[in-house]
Amino acid sequence: FIAPGSGTGATFSTAAVTASNGTTSATATANGTASATAYAVTASVVGATTPASFALTNTKASTSVTATPTATSIVYGQPVTINAAVTPNAVAGSVPSGSVTFYDGATALTPGGTLAGAAASYTVNVPAVGSRTYGAQYAGDTNFSQSSLASAASPVVVGKASSTLTPATTSKALTYNAGGTISVGVAGQFSGAGITQPTGSIAYTIGSGSPQSAAITAGSATVTIPTAQAAGSFTITVNYAGDGNYNPAAAATIALTVNQAAATVTLGNLGASYDGNAHVATATTTPAGLAVTLTYDGSSTAPAAAGSYTVVGTINDANYVGSATGTLTIGKTDPVLTWPTPASIVYGTALSGVQLNATADVPGAFAYSPIVGTVLVAGAQTLSAVFTPTDTANYNSATKVVSLTLNKRPTTIMLIPSAMTITPGQSVTFTATVAGEASGSPGDTGGLSNIVPPGGTVSFYDGATLLSTSSVSAGAATYSTNALAPGITHAISATFSGDANYLGANAASSVNVTVASLDFALIGPATNYQTVVAGGSVSFAYQIA
């Protein structure tokens, strides 16, 4: 039987069946098109006078749906497909059509699936972490009714996905005080549209330092190495604790090498004079305040002795490196010489320890010039002393000079005539002996040695009349004359002029020489003057009586 269209009739194609009680029955199956309009069915049987009629309504077929996920255990980022099958899958040649709505719990997932062969599917690309109960509901169509919401027999358990830390480098080298950064990628197990990458922050430690953290942005976080990170070798350990979608990542390590920074050393105090104390060089650094180890010709002991020493200043700091080399020169020291100006002496006094009495502040020996025993000429003289220290390694030789005044030595003069009484015209010789006084004091006529005898001249006088001046030789001067006037006693005296080394002197007293009177008379002309022209001559006549 094929249901006719509205207002038309059809004939059962099935033969009637006669029941035992005389009732005839026939079975007609409705077609697969449901309708709210009833069919008028008339049954007529051959031989029966009255046909039977009734109304027939073809209603929608009831349905059910089965939801089945393709997997029941996945991790975040893995897709799962929910397959839905509608039952019945066909009725009288009619197949369910339309759509199926899929559910995550009570939440409808959009868009729904379109039936094809009584089946539909929906793929959840990024299921949320947790236990997910997926279901499906068939919406029905003109021939099939809506089904109830049916959940899958087993939930889909979505676990956290794994995460991975990937540093931009596995080793990093930098210089102290420079600082730096290292990028660390933080990736999930899966990637793609709708998959949220790991969030939160990473934790990291540098060596045994305090834990630090860095926020994750766009799948990356930055490890910051501070400028104050000490020099040395360290392991940077990076960890990620995970988040709602990701399990913790395996720790990543980065080998960090912080090299010592270069610093400069400036040496000072490299010049000194020997004073018996150790002389330590100074060292300043840039940057300031760094410890410096100093060596002197390889020794850590600062030298005291005079000489030149190679000084090496080496920075002793865990974070800086640098050195400088210089020369420390400890010069010999000049001894301090003391030599008071000697008191003046007189010519003829030999130099002695009284004058040559310099002293020094260190042991040594003096060499004087002139030497002890020298007799200097009168006047201002210079004495010098050359000092040679016993410790010639640390002290210089030194020279000291002083001025010494030598006064002229006083003298005595003794006048002796060859005769005390003479006749007129008789020659007489006067000898003046000049001698220096031994002590330099008047009246001391003791002998002197190692000195030059007086020189100069002696002037001989007859009263106040200068008779003659003679040079002193070998300490004496002489004057001879036969012209002393007769008949009188002459008071003869002598005066010593002095010289470069001796003071002048007068004889202590004059000597008297008597000249006898003449025993005749000399008579001259009556006139004792004449007039003469230039170039002419005159004569005077005298008589002896």
C-alpha cells in the first residue's frame, strides 16, 4: 500500500485474509512521509454490500541518539570528535535528516552537526582540562521526532599537557658589571588555533642565589643577569610550575660565565730618601677602592735600603683584574754635617782639632782640607771637610765648608848698631831684627817653627829724620852710613812696616850713637852764592884750617 496523495485513493496491494469468524482483514503499512492530515481509508470486499471505512494518520517516528567520543583520555590541546548516531536510521524508506546539537555538559556546542546517513559528528578542537561529559540531541525533521539529550557512556578526561623550556642559549659569557639577559621559550605540548600557551611566570636561580621570577609573555620569559653578579662560573636553573592547562616543565639549565672586569691601577709614592724605614708605594684603582697587592722585586716586604725596586701592583678582587708596574727609587740620604765657625787665630797657629771639629749624624770619617798641622796665611780662609759615611750604600758623601779668620801675628823689632861711638866719617851699620811673637801676644818672643819669617821693610830714623828704608831678609834688615853728623849723639830708631802675615812694629827704644867732633875748620868763601846762566858752571873755594 502506498499512501496516496491528499484527496486520492489507492488500492491495497495485499490480498485480504479471511478470518475464521468470517471477518476479513488486511494490513497496510504507511509510507515514510508523516502528515498531520488523516487519510480516509475505505475497505470493500467482493461480495460484501457495505464497505468499511476509517481514518488513518501517519505520525512522526520516535528517535533516540547515541553520543560516542573518539577518545576518553586526552591532554589539553588534543581534539576529540563526538560521533552521534540517530535511531532508527530509516523508516519506510525515509531517513532522518536535519541537525544534531552537541553538548559539553549542559552547554550547547556550536555550530551543530548535520545528519548524513542518520549520523553526525562534532570535533571539539581544544577541550578544557577536566572531566568532560559530552552528549548529543537530534532536533528531528518532518518525519522523525526530536530525541532526548543523550550523554556519552563515558566522560572524556582532559589532562594537563606537558610544557617545555627552551633557553635561547645553553651558555652565556659576559663581563662583571655589564649584566645581560637570556630569553627562555615556554611552549606547550600542542599549538594551534584556540590553544592557550603556558601562562604565569618562570622561576630561576643563578648559582646558589635567591630565586627570581620572570613573567611569560607571548611564549617567552627573560632571565635577567644583574650587573652586580659576581665573577665566576654559575649554573642558571630555570623552572616552570605549570598552570591550569600545563604540567610543570623539566628544568632547563644555562651555563653562565661572568668574567672579571678590567680595572686600572695607578702607583704612587715611588720616590723616597733613605731614612731607615720601609717605604711603601701607594696604589689607587679605577673603579676606586679595590684591594691591591704590592710586590717589590717579587717580595711582599717593602724595602728600606737605598736602591731601585720594581713595584708590581696587582688587583686582588674577585670581580676585577688589572695590574701596573713601576719603579720605586729610594735615594741615598745626605748626612747632616755640623761645623761651627771656628774662632779666629793668628798667623803661625797650625790647624788642629780645635778648628777641624765637624760632626755628622751618622758614623763615618772626615777628610779635611787643609789637613791638621797646616799653617795658613793671614786673612779669610776657607776650610772644607769631605765626609765619607760608613754606610755608603744608604748615605751620600757630603762636604761642609766654614770660614776661618787668621789675624796677622804681632812682631817685635830689635835694633843693634855696629858701634856706639864713632869718629866723623866712620861707617856704622845698624841691624834691625824682626821676629813674630810666639803666642801672638805682644812681648812673647819665643821661637816659632813652620812659618814664613817676616818680610816687608824696616825704616831707619835719626830722630824724626828718615835715614833709609831696607828690605827684611831672613828676618833682618840692615842700614850702613858714614854720614852721621859729627860732634853730636844720634838717637837712631827703626820701624817695621809689616807684611801679609805680620803686623808692623816699632823698636822698643832708640839706640844712641855718638860721633866725635871734627878737629879742623872748613872756611868757605865770603860769598856763598853766584849767578850762572843755564849750562854754565861756577866754583867755590874752601879752606881747611
